Amino acid sequence: MTDTLHELHAPRGQAGRLDKFLAEALPQHSRARLQALIKAGQVSVAGRPVTRSSHPLEGGEAVQVRVPAAQPAGLLPEAIPLDIVYEDEQVILVDKPAGLVVHPAAGHAAGTLVHAVLAHAPEIEGVGGELRPGLVHRLDKDTSGLIVLAKNERAQRSLQRQFQERRVAKTYLALVDGQPRTAAGRIEAPIGRDPLQRKRMAVLPAGKGREAVSEYRTLEHFAEHTLLEVDLLTGRTHQIRVHLAFIGCPVAGDRVYGRRKPSLPLERHFLHAARLELTLPGQRKPRRFEAPLPAELQSVLDELRAANPKTGLQ
């Protein structure tokens, strides 16, 4: 792959910042990406390299932008089976099983979802220019369910914009210990690193964490547990698990934010990304995709229903 060179001209009589002009002229790239190119010396104005995003344009200048070819991620494809829910030339949606790490990280240099997708769709290599090709969101290792990856930079940018503008609807099923005080509710509590245990996240005082919003609805009551449907309005690390623990109803099987000894025979936490609604790149109307509960969670739920015959949908 070769670098891409864009030859542009700033409109005459329209003064403004360089990065703003480029964001409007090259919408296929994010403003952050363009600012990084400016800082790296890949942008010239009137034949001279410029390294300040705020460089003023008077109008009429020739602007040259060199976009380096996407660098291979340096990951070796691995033939790991994938449960593909949907695929086209732009995206791939996968029903991720619990236990599969999404991308390489400390202690997980191989055997990840990214390695598996690279084997299935080699064209995803280098998309995003980092070791997380195609990714626009994540799921915890032990959370199952729907995750979408982009197959090219244009698709990735489209999906990133939808996530940033909160136009993607993400719905999870969570079985929790206890019962929320209200059958439905909205949790607005900022989340950040736990100051005492840096590997954990925690609800922090206002101004010290990042905005985090979750909404939940009760689906079923049991004697000591509740099945909830949770909408994730923001995408903070461990958000649902932290928020539900914060209201006194930790996810069943969550040994980090809930009980160290699970209340049910679970090898993982009972959290599943069941529904994803988004607009596929190049299309106009949103599409809804669903993934059923995996067998190990469905069996636990079936046993609860059998032991609580008088409970049911609320």
C-alpha cells in the first residue's frame, strides 16, 4: 500500500484554522487524525510544512496532505471459530463468547478476537493504524454478545461517529443479586479508576470521573435475583458492572464488583450484549441485530425459573 496525497485549496476569502478546514475538506478522517498528521509534519501550506493545528489560513492557499498508508498491525491471523451474525464489505458483527479477549493486551498477546477476525477477513489489517484493527468498541473478556468491527477506514470512521454521537443503541441482559429499589431506573454516576485498587473501576465524586449513564428495566423477579435489561448510554470500562454494584445489585457471578463467592453456579458474570442497533456504513436506516443468551447462562436462568414458578415477566 502507498501513501495518499491530497491536493487542496482553501476557499478564497474564508479565513480559519487549518485543522477545521481539513476536517471539512476530508470528512473520511477524524479531526483528531488530521491533527496528528499536522503534528507529524504531513501537512504543507503554500509549499511549507506546518505543525500547528491552529495555523491560520487566509484563504486561497494550496494545502497538501499526505496520509501514510495504514500500517500492518503486526499480528498473526489465527483460525479461531467465529459466530458471525452479519457481514458485508464494510463491517462484521460477531457474537463473542465469554472468555475471548477482544484485542492484544498484557498477558494476552495471542488468541484474541482481533486475531480471529484477521484470519477471516485479512483486509481488516491495519485499519485504524494500531494494534486494534477495525475496533470501535469493546466487551470485557467474560462478557458475551455482539461486537461490531469495521473492515476499512471509511466504515470505521462512520461507526466511530455514531458511537461518539450516541446513535448506537446497546442493550445488555444482566442477572443481578438482589432487587433494585425501582423496577426501572437511570443511573448517572461518573466512573474512573478506583484510587485504592488501580485495576478496578469505581464511581467517583462529581468532577473526578468520566460521565457514565445507564438505564435499566426489570424483566423478571426471583427470590434472590433479578433479570434486568440494561441500555448503555455511554461506554466506560466495566460501566454496567460498576453501576449495578453501586445501586446494591451486583451482576451475579461478578467476583470483582460483586460477591467473591457467587450466589449461583456461574463460571463467569451473567452479562450478555444481547442487542445492537446502528446504521450500517452506506445505509440510511438503523438495523437491529440480536444474539441469544449463550447456553451456560440460559441454563442458570432456566433453573431459577423452575425453582420460582410463581415469578415471571413483570
